[in-house]
Amino acid sequence: MSGTGRRRRTSSGGAGRTRLTRRGRILAWGGGVASVVVLGVAGVGAWVYNDLDNNIKSADVDDKIGGDRPENLSPGSKNILVVGSDSRDGANAEYGKDLDTMQSDTLMVLHVPANRKWAAVVSFPRDSWVEIPVCDKGDGSNSTLHRAKINEAFAIGGTSGEVAGAAACSIKTVEANTGLRIDHFMSVDFQGFKGMVDALDGIEVCPEQAIRSKKARLDMAAGCQTVEGEKALGYVRVRYGVGDGSDIGRIGRQQEFMNALAEKAQDKLTNPKALYGFLGSATKSLTTDPDLAGIKPLYALASELKGIPSDRLSFLTVPNYPREADVPTDRANVVWQYPQATDLFTALAKDREVDKKQLEADAENPVYASSVRVRVLNGTGVSGRAATVAEKLGRAGLGVAGTGNAPQDADRTTVTYPAGLEKQAAALAARLPGVRATQASNAAAGVVTLVLGKDLDPDDIR
């Protein structure tokens, strides 16, 4: 059956609105805090420059990621992973209980194309239910392959408290589930965020409803007001008790708030003392890979973003739907929508600009994974391969109608379907790199048939 008839979460949280330009949006979140950090740096003295430069921490992740990574299909482009770090250490300890590892509240990828004429920022809901690969935990052990919320990757890799491990596991997870090659990363800490807001004397937000949340330590009346310090942090973190309580709604609020922060920074930071306070907090909150760890590379990134026309900047969220549609008992997570998610990732991997309106239109009627019934046939000649793939598809929520051996070995993997199952077949094929579904007159009725070829690595199935 199709994906109609179930109620979907909306991205509107009803929490507030800010008056922002699209350029402010890309400057704030697209380059992480980086683009805001470099505003005005050229006007400060050399000693201040060196002081700020030394604030930015570096973490080398290459050894922890390993060599089994996606191919770079668009030389000259950049994919930058941006993580909002919710560590419970030190001053952040008051924001969570029973959490002894690093946490991430925000996860996104900034894609800067080779021609620098457009850009896209893709947000990943932290409740995305994805496959977490084996990661080095930093304590002498490795995690196991399993499915969980995408933000768990940061916590797993950060078991020992090191940003490098946390970032490496997040990079591995994003690469494994998207096929995108991540070139750089930035991690932004909570405490630096508060200092940035306070240096600007707060940011105005306009919640349409009162917000009261013990978890976010937030009690706000409805209406426009300026927030700073703990209240500003609570506003961008709050989830429950506002709107529909979803992470999708929180993403919208975070985007709006950071837009406002970027614009106010550009307008207000003319006073050297305020500028230094803002840049000091911002740079102290940043940890990046070695190639981005400094004012010069961050300034270069910001310069590239500033040259992009405002009508060529896209802010996207991975198409998704509530996992409850596939697993009725799970009301807490979302799953990515196929083939739309694959279409998005493929476009960016090949450095093609994404039409946001078309992406959203295509995602209006999702095909739930549970509506896809698939028969898996082994054409690889490798014993047990059909069972392995069937188990993986089952964990992803698809219905497995059966397994068996193909009539003969196959060099290439194929997906075939009978009339009426076009959408289900496309949703399955989108999880298999390089595979397209075709209609077959002799296809088994009521199911999509997957014949495993020698070209398919089961680890590449999404």
C-alpha cells in the first residue's frame, strides 16, 4: 500500500519567529559558528588575532575513521559536518542527568560546490533511526553495528570524553547512511554559544505560545522578548512542551535563532570590547579538524559563503516520517524517506543543486518501509547472503516475504516488480547503490523481487 492515511509531524513548532535573511541563515549555521567568528577579525590587533586563533581546538579524526569511506565524486566541493555539542562535563553538567558521555543536539552537513555559486545545508533530525557502524569508543573497545538514533554516534565515539572520537563516529555514521564523503567537521559547545549571545546583549524571539519545560530549564511567556544566557540556551534546546514536541520543530527554532544571531552580530559588533567578547566565546566553543583549526581557514570559508547569491542558498532537512508508521510502539523516532533521501544525497555527492520545493513536494506522500514486501534471492554464489541481506532489510523496517536462491548467478543486482508496486520498488532500490527498479511481466504478484548480484556489498545497503 502507499504511504497515505497516517498523520505526519509538521516542521512548525509554533515557538517563535525571527525576521531574517537567507544570507544570515547560511552564515550562521551553514559555516557553523565559523562565518560569524570571522566577522570583524581583520580589524583587530595582531595580539588579539593570535589569541583568538589559539582558542580554536583541533582534533585529528583520520585514524579513527578508517579507510572504508565513500568515494569523492565531486573534486573541488566540500562537505562539512557541523555538530552542536551537548557535553555534560564541567559547566554543562547541569543540563542532564545520568549521562556520562558527550552528546549532540544538532547535526548537519554544509555542502559547498566546486563552482562556489550555490550552497546547501542539510539538517539531520537527532531522532533519525539509522544504522550506527562499528566505532572506536576510545576506551580500548569498539561498539557493535546496530540501529539507534543518529546522535548516539557522537556519544559512542565520545565515551572517553575526546571530541576526536565523537566526531569520527558521527562522520562514519553520516557517510555510511548517506554515501557522502565528509571533508571537514566542526563541533560547537553549549557554553560558547551562551557567551556569544550574551556579548550581543541577547536575541529577540517571539514565541506564539508560553513555553514551560523542566528538561530545558525554561519558563517563557508568549510574545516577543529578548533572551540571553540560560534562557537563550533553553530556547534552542527545548523540545517537549512546545509545538508538536518533535525534533523537527526544534530544528526550525534553532535555524531561526541562529539566523537572528548572525544578523545581530553583523549589525552590533562595531565596539572592540563587545567584538572581542563575542569572538572569544565563539572561538573557545569551536573544535575542528586540523585543516580548519584557525582564523585563516575559517575566514576563507566565510569568504566563499559570502560570495554566494542569496537566492542560491538552500536549507534542507532529510525527508523523513515518524517511525511509528512502521513500528507502532515507537513514537520517539523518525526514519528517512526513500527514494527522496537517496535523491538528495546523490545530488550533493555529484555536486548538483537541489530544488528544495521539488524535494518537499516529492516527500508529501511517503512510502513507509513496512509497506514494502520484498523477496530476496541469492545470485552471488555466496552461501547465506540472502539471509544476511534479508535480516538487514528487516531491521530497516521492510517486510521480508521470503528468501531463496536465484535460478542462476548474477553479476549485477536487480529489483523487479509487478504492475502497481512502482513506488514500493523505487523505495527499495533507493537503498541499494546503483540499482534501479524495473517492471517485469513475470514478476511475482504482491512482492518486489530483489536478486542479489556479485556487485552488491551488504554493508552498502541503507
